[in-house]
Amino acid sequence: MDSVTSATAASAASTARDKGDDSKKGAISSDFETFLRMLTVQMENQDPLNPIESSDYAVQLATFSGVEQQVLTNDLLETLGQNLGGAGLAQYGSWVGMEARAAVPAAFDGSSPVTVVPQAAADADKAQLVVRDADGKEVQRLSIGTDGAPMEWTGAGTDGAVLPAGSYRFVVESFKEGARIAEKQAEVYAPITEVRSGTEGVTVVFAGGGEASAGNVSALRQGDG
């Protein structure tokens, strides 16, 4: 009896996986008819002196029904996931061309300033903004306030020379009574070039190659272009 149950459940699951969406309902129906025929043969060939309990038949029917429902549930979840992914792209597609605020590197063109939003730790009494280039090298260090007010970074050093165009990352170092207590990447406003949907949700791609989850975008504004 156990082998019949196992073979029937395995057959139902295998058939549902291998066939296309249009034929899944038909496959399940066909498997159920096969299951009933197997159950009938089992009843006809049981030992009259040791008949199978009716409860055992009920277990087999329940097992097949469970497999059938699981297949249908998986199909429904897959369809919902695909629909939600498409809806996400439709919703976020309008973001392309806008500027979003997120903790990503900024693409500096050598002339246009970058809006940086440096957030110091809540209990900090001093903060510094550290600028690093694409290789992670520190190229500038600026004293800033602890109020989190946005600032325009022009790329100009203390000698007035402007740093070359490229990708730059901004880090806020927070201090209290002279000791560094926290370090956090600052958010910047950067143009959005692409929005894509994947297994982990909607990803926003910025000019310069930076990426962030749509849920990690804290603000939007119209781009200069």
C-alpha cells in the first residue's frame, strides 16, 4: 500500500513539473484517473482474509489531494510573483532620468557639483566628511556640521584645484569628545539610468554604476537634464 501511495504522489509531482502551464490542469486530471485505476486494482487484488482498512484508502486519497493542491499553489505563487515584478517595473520606470538620494558612489564630471547628505551619529559633537576615489583612496577630508544638512561638493581641494572626473564615495566619520564613534556612507543625489527587476526585488542603477534597492532610495527630485 505504501509503495502505491509513494509512486502515485511522485508521478503527480513529476508530471506537473515537466509539462507546460497550459497542460498542467490536464496532467493533474489524468494522474488522478490513473490513481483511481490503481486504487481499484488494489481493491480487487487484496487478500480477502486480510482486507485493507478503509482508513488506509482515505490516507492515499488525502496524499494525492495534497500533492495536487501543492502543485496548483506553486503555480499561483509563480504567477503572482511574475505579475508583481511587472507592476514594480511599471511603477519605478518613471524614475529613470530623475535624481535619487541613496548611499551610493557619485559620478563627478569635473564641473557639476554633487549634492551630499551627510548624516552624523545622533550623539556626535563633531563630524568629518571623507571623500574616496574609485580605488578607495582618501582624496579629501572636510569638517562638517552634525545637523545632517545637505551640502554641495564641488570637487575643489584646499588649494583650489578640482579633482579629476570619476566616481567618488563619501563617508561620514562621527566623533565624540575626540574619539571616533561611528563611520557611515553618506547619501548623495545621483541620476537614475536604469530600473530593473530581479529575484531580490527592484534595483535602481545610477550614473557611474552605483546600484541600490528601490526600498533604500530615500528621496527623488527632477534631474538637471
